[in-house]
Amino acid sequence: MRRVSERLPIAVLVSGAGTNLQALLDTVHEREALIVAVASSVAGAPALARAAARDVPTAVFARGDYADRAARDAALGDWLEQRGARLVVLAGYMELLGAAFVERFAGAMINVHPSLLPAFPGLGAIAQALQYGVQVFGVTVHFVDDGVDTGPVIAQRAVELPGAREEKDVLAALHALEHQLLPEAVRMFARGELSIDAADPRHPRVRDRL
């Protein structure tokens, strides 16, 4: 088990406001983990200012700045490795990552998604759920594989919202869950309590369930 004094260096990928990044900065940064890099797919994303306020190095890897996605992924991966990241956290990252990038960080990349996977994967998860008429919404933290939100589930948390009709109302409730669940998953990874079992990859080994 990793001692807390041996902080796990992590990188966070973002595209927007960065509320999940802020949750990590407020909870695990300089405690169980050390955020050594924040990379954005969007120049000027508010998340970058959140990182800069804590003196965390940032960089922008916009898809349009590279010949193709593979080139962007290679540059991003090189920078994360140069920063020493041992866990990559997708926190509101709105770009697809290619199979080569996923393989490069296999078993050390996690994502937070605003649905109870496997229901409503991909973009627009909350809109999908509202259209379907569900009354129970939720959040999933999962390992990333080369599919779209298909990686092994680490943890999930649900909330009943029977009267929800607007995305903003659901999002507000789910943000609170995300801000709890994502730091907890990072803590467990940092402590060596979370890993993928090669014999049963669909069910990650978790020492103590979240």
C-alpha cells in the first residue's frame, strides 16, 4: 500500500469550467496525490485558471493545432509523461482519445461520467436520461478503455429526481456526487487499493468499496 507521504503524481484532462478539477485541488492535491499537470482541449477554459491559481502547470492541446488526433494524442501523452504523471484523470474532458493513448496509460486512466453506466454513455448523457424519462440519475467513475464509456466501473452513486425536467437541475445534483466520488477514487488508487484484475477485468479489485 502506498504511504500518503508518497503522493501519487496525477494529471487532469479538462475542457470546460473545471469544477471536478477544483474538487480534486480542494481534497486530494498535496495530500494523497499531487496534481502535476492539467491539460485542456480548449484554450481559455476556466479550468486552466483554477490550476494556475494553485501553481499547477498547464498546457493546451487543441485538436485543430495538430495534423490529426494521433499527433495530438502523442504530444499530450509525451507532456504527461514528462510531468511524471502516474494516473490520468478525465474530469469533464470532451475529446475522444485514440487507442494508442489509452494503451499508453492502460490501467492508469479514469473518467467521471454523469450517468449510471452502461446506461446513457457518450455525450449528452443527462439529455438522454431526461428524454427516456428516468427518475433515478447518477454518476459513474470508471477505468478508461478504447470504447466510449465502456471501461470497468470503479464506483457509482445515484440520486432520485422524480420531478426533474431540466438538464440544469439534474446537473446541479450530479455535480455534488461527482465532487465526492472522483476524489474518493483517486484516493483509493493512490493508496494502492484499486486495480484491474486480469482474471476478471470487468470488476476492478477494490480493497474497500466506496
